[in-house]
Amino acid sequence: MIQFTVYGTPVAQGRPRFSSQGGHTRAYDPKKSKDFKKYVKLVAAEHRPKDLIDGPIQLFIRVYKPTLKNFSKKKLAAAEAGELRPVTKPDVDNYVKGIKDACNQIIWKDDSQVVELLASKWYSERPRIEIMVVPIGE
């Protein structure tokens, strides 16, 4: 099992951008998404296994978004206790996409190895993403 935390405000995978040069269209990540993936990759590299995982994987992701400035003390306490959950955009799967891309060739060989996934969004005064990778059969 590999477990690590990426501190800072989570960034969801943005829609790809397109540019045209010399008659060829090229797709690329928005800067914010690209920078966040680099950061996740850096943190993941600190926890990389000796050999890349090459079997099926369970992936558990908890996204802790920052609490909102307009929260009352009561709402803030409920959010920290996990009683109030974010139902706002971005979707939880957009966070997952960026994390899976960042861990590719760092923790595991290919995204397709993730056969089981549990992802959730929470509020916290300490925004972060908690990631746990469990090779199946371990």
C-alpha cells in the first residue's frame, strides 16, 4: 500500500485547449492543470515504489476543498466534522483524472490498472488531497 498527501488547494483537470500551427491542431492542458499535475507527480515521486506496480489497483482519493469565506461558525464546524459536503463544481471525477495522469509511470505503469476507485469531496480549513494506492492481492 502507498499512501501520501498532496497539500494545497486541489485543482481539477481542466478542459483541453487547442492551438493550430502550420495546419496542424494540437491539444494541450491548461496551465493551471499542467502545473498541478507536475506538483502531484513530484509528491508521488517521493513515495514511488522500487518497481512500478503492474497489477490491478484499488485507488482511494479524498479531496479536501477549502472552506468558503461566507461560512458561519456553525457551517464551518459542520464542514470540518464532515457533515457538510461540497456539492459544487468541479465534479469529483475531474480531480481524479489529473491525479491518475500524474501517478502514471510514477506509481503504476498505466491508468487502466485502476480497477476499483473511491473518490470523495470534503471541506477543510487545510485543503489537500489524500491518496491511497492498494495493489490488489497484497
